[in-house]
Amino acid sequence: MKLPTLQPRPIRASDAERIAHVVQWSENEKIGRVSTTYLSTVSCVDCPLKGSGCYAEHGMVALHKRKLDAAVRARKASPVRQAQAEAEGIDALKARGQGLRLHTSGDCPTTESARIVADAAQRFMSRGGGKAWSYTHAWRRVSRKAWGAVSVLASVETLDDAVRAMRRGWATARVVPTFTSDKAWIEGGIRWIPCPAQTRDDVTCDSCRLCWDDTKLRAIGAGVAFEAHGSSKRKAAAAVTACAE
């Protein structure tokens, strides 16, 4: 799919408030006590769940997403401009050992935008922040190397895409319609580990940290499985099923 054509212009300080949202301490119960960022989903051109059950389109996350979408469209902000604003927000974070969840909504769909955000995340980690991690549907168009030290998992909806992503050097995060068990299983030569934050009430991303080391996941041939979730999980589950048909 082709990215929207948007004319770039110099970044301004106010853009960081309007086309990217960076939070010192997340209030998301699943993520835990970490910092996080939000971007518009306008440039999420690779995600089959967009408009079909994406968790970012419902609940509290959607409040940020709608404002960011409107601002990006109004300002014709390119992925690079959005990444610059996100990086500015990351640079303003207080690094106190907490993790950094990039893109509770949104993605970096170009190599340049990924590098801009990755560089800011590296600065965050270097000045005392914890591990930065994220997920991307843009794994076909952006190489793993562009993300540097950030732990980034390729988001996939099918087993075939999981295998393709791994061949390109990615660890994978796969959405499945539902979990049949909370135990790991082997499929397609990959050991799929159900997200512990979904299968256990006492686990958050901050306490689990499974996704914080994509290098290890790939080395052991493992991927993380996520059950379709959110207020539109049935719609998301149907979209995932359709991807496999």
C-alpha cells in the first residue's frame, strides 16, 4: 500500500503537543509503570486491523488517536514530521529506569521515521531509562536494523507472515482470534508464547518483559502470541481469521 503524500515543513515546538503524545507514566493497566508514546494511525497503511477491530480505535487509547489523526490531517504531517515530534517528546522524558513503550498507537512506516524515533529511544536508555520496545506492521518496508537497540517485534496476523518476518531478521508478535490454552505451542517451527499479561491478572508488560528482548526471542525461535482484545475483539478476531483464508 502507498503512504499518503504529505508535504513536509520545518518542525515547530508546538507540533510535539499536537502530532505526537508522549506520556511520562502510562495509566494503561496492561502496560504497567512505564513511559509511552502515541502517534496518529493515519500512516498505519500496513495494518489489516485498521478499521477492523484495532484496539487503538476504541476505549481510552482512541481519545488520543482521534486528536492526533485530526492534527496530522490538518497539518499534513508526514511520518518524518510525526517522528520528529515524538522524538522531541521522548527527549523531554525523565529517565528513571522505567521502560519505554513506543506506539501504544501508531507506527513508523518509513526507514527515516524509524531511525529518528530509535535514536531518541537510544538517548532515553543512555541517560538512565529502561528498555524501549514496540511492535510494527511496517516490517516489510523497514528493516530491523533501522530500529537499532530498540526491541521491536514484527506484528503479523498469519503464520506465513510470521515465517517471512523471521527470515527478514525479525522476532514476531502474532495476533490470534483466541487462545485455546495459556501454554506455549509449536506451529510453523515457531514456539508461540501466549502473552502473560493477557493470561494472568498479576502480570504487566513492566513485570513480564518478554517483548523487551527481541534478539533472545529470535535466537530461541520463539514468538509472542496476542489474543484479539479490546472492546471490538470479535471484529478483530474476524479480521485475523479472514487474513488466513
